[in-house]
Amino acid sequence: MISVLVDRGQIISVLDDCQQMNIGGSRTSADDVGGSQPWADDIGAGGLWRVISAAASRRNMTVFAGLVLMREKGTAVLDRIADDAKQYGAAVWGRIADDAKQYGAALAAAALYMIFMNLVFHAFCPLVIFCGIPCPGCGMTRASICFLTGRWQQAWQMNPVVFPFMAAAGYFGWNRYIAGRRAKGMKIIAIGLLVLLIVVYGVRMYLYFPDRAPCLYAADNMIAHLKALYWQIGK
């Protein structure tokens, strides 16, 4: 139910607007409105049509209804929606900015580590670099990229744990940033993901190591180089 106050002067103003825009097939003057008493009512869908029909029965009723509602309520409602959207967006970005300030240094350090290790060792997993053996998290970066780009089969091949991981990330992000509340149960979810990651790692290492990505053996690892150097010195 939309409460709209419509009197004779308002309807005449609507008719004048329509005449200026040349809306409708005939011209309607103030005399067509009739009556001098204010027309005031809580107008619903049917009441609105009755008021406008009495005011200008020869006009396009849809146009008149739209103009009256726009004049009385439309601007105020749109302004309120715009203000609420601005406030909500500012709150969301504020929460993101707060976390960026708090954890930005750690994220930057992790990014620099990954770039450096990839440039020097062509890998950033310490276990791969030193031992040549993939860790439980190997393949998660590639799986995440595949997941976000819609290549879900490749994401599953890289690391199937990416699917529950993304679901948990979405749950946390929605509660933390969109809803602005604490994401309940995140510790339990994190422990469950860690256990699942280790179990899946064990199964995949048994089935696919050492010749199927990402469960590959990196022969160019530091232990292998040190072992070769040791044998050369021993000779």
C-alpha cells in the first residue's frame, strides 16, 4: 500500500505536464477535473486508478499513474535507496580497508617470497625446492586460478580441496565484509580443511606420484644437488 495525497491542484499539475509533453490523444483542461474538494486517500493499486479515472478518464491511465507516483514518491524513494547504497558500500569498503591495513604487510611479504622463489628456483614450495617432493598444498594456487576462471575439471585435477576451500572463503567473505558480522565456526572449518588436505594428499601421492601433476618429483632440488656434489668430492 502506497500512501499518496492527491488533490485537485496536483492532478491539474499532472495534466499540464502531460499537455506540455503532448501525451495522450486529447487535451484535458482544469475544468475536466471537476470539484473543488481535496481528493485524499491511502491509495493502493485499485484506489489510484479510481482517483485518476475520475480526474481524467480520457487520458492514458498508465501514464497518469506513473506521473503521480513519480511526483509523490519516486524521487524520495530513489534518494533513500541511493543514500543507503552509498552508506552500505562505504561500510563494506571500510571493512576491507581495515583488513588490508592489518594484514597488508604479511600479504606483501608472501607475494614477494613467491615471486623471488619462482624466479630463482622456479617453485615456491620449500618441500619441492629442498626435497623435490610436493607438499599437501601443492597445486592449490593453480587450482584456485582454474576455479576462478571456470576451468573446474582442471581445478579438480590440480587439487580437489579447492572446492571446499572456495566455499569456506565465500562463507567467510560474505559474513566478514558483506554482512559485517563474525563468521561462526571458522576454526572448525579450518581444521576440517587441513585434515581433508592431508588425507587427499596421501591418497594422491599413493596413486599419482611421481609422474602426474601436481604430484611430480622435482629432480632439480637442493638435496639432489648436494648429493651429487658430495659424490664428486668423494671421488
